[in-house]
Amino acid sequence: MLKRSLVAAVAAVLALAVTSVNADVSATLLLRSGERINGQLIDMGADFTMRVNGVEQHYPIGDVAVIDFVGGGLGLPDTETSAVTPGRHLLLLRGAQSFYGTLVDFTGAPLKAVFRIESGEERPFEVSQVGRIYLTRPPGAPVATTGAVTAPQGGLIVPATSQWTSTGMFVTTGELISFNATGEIRLSGDPNDVANPDGSKTQRFAGGSALPSNFAGAFIARVGNSAPFPIGSNAAPVRMPSAGMLWVGINDDNVSDNAGEFRVVINRAGMERRRK
């Protein structure tokens, strides 16, 4: 009986050790001072607990700008850092999706980041799926993008030979964005096969396009990897269906034989009023 109890106790200790190891995840804390702390993220309470070179160390939450699980706190893209706004956190998954809200906790094994999104829902994200979490704008980062996105000669260039073009803007769910697209593109080698932002002037369709029920060549958009939606020449603000990087594109099933470009000026119009 004593031997059996001893075996059970050893097994319990080993299980606890394995759980502890599984719960630790390599991460970099980029501090507001610019210092980078590399180690294993253990816990989040009144501060962040990191194991650095085998020694547990604690860092006040207010001192941390970014928790980086993929890049060591180096080379942070301007398209990310410029999207960080005061008073809310930005969680970026290892893909196109992103969320604004508040980091609540790290918990469990495998480790999960509990994040309260702006709707108030608390969602657990496995850290293996998380790229970075911005708690505030990191030192030296550009100011958040506001107003119009412009390029030389008055607009962001959207080439007809690219299916999708990044705007460099992160948008939030419900945010109102306005587009002012101009120009004309050719959709094939036929000089008469042309389109403006509303689509083909002959009103033809492209069956394999992103929006096959809309005219070929029309100006369209999507957020992250979510479903695309039509824009055309409509200048009225459009409510964003989700949060993430805003992309604009050409509604065509074969862009390799296209020519020309659209130009678009994009403005943040604000947030849609919540319905009571």
C-alpha cells in the first residue's frame, strides 16, 4: 500500500511538472522603455511573470507595450503599430484576423490569452494562434492612421493586375469607412472590354470572381480573410463587417491579362451608432 501511494504521489508531481512546462510559452515583452525581455511567459496577475534564464521575474503591466510571440519584439510592421489607439488593446492572430479590446488574463495548459473584445464577450485564444498583443503603442511607432489614406496624385493605387491590394489600415467591427474610387481598367486583351469602379461597361460577369453576381472588374473590398463586399463608385460610408486589415481589389477571375488601375481615397467616417 505504501509503495502504491508513493508511486501515485510521484505520478502526481510529474503530471504537475508537465502541466507547468506545457503552460510556459516563449515570448518577448517589449517594454515602454524600449527594452526587450525574452523568456517564457508563465502568468499574468498584478504583473507579468516571466522565466528569464531560469529565474522568475516580474514586470508591471503598465510597463509593457507589446507581448510578441512570433518576432522577438523586432521589426514591428507600421501597419500594426499605427493601428494601436489609446485606451484599448489590439490582439493579432497568426493570420489576418485581429481584435480590439482588453487583455484579461493568461491561463490554462496549453496557455490561452483571455481577451475581452469590444462587444464585452471574453474569448480565450490559444497562444499558439496569437502573433502579438499590443497593450499600448510601442516606443518610436507612428501615430495611428486617421483620416484619408492617400498616395501620390491623390489616391491609393489599386492595380488591375492584382486581385487584392492592402490599404495598410486596420479597421474595427462597425466602423464606418468611405471610399472614393475613380479610374478605368481593361479586363482582357480586347480594348473594348473595360470597367470603371462599378464594373464592366458591357455589364458582363466573371463566374470565378470573388463576387460572381456583381459585374466583372468592379471595385470591391474585404477585411482580413472575411467575405468580400462590393464598393463600386458609391461614396456613402460602409460599415465594416469585422476587425482586421482592410483590403481592396478587382472583381475578376483572371487579373493577369488586365491593364490600368483604380485610385481610391479612403476615409474613416467613425463608428456606427449602436442600436438600443
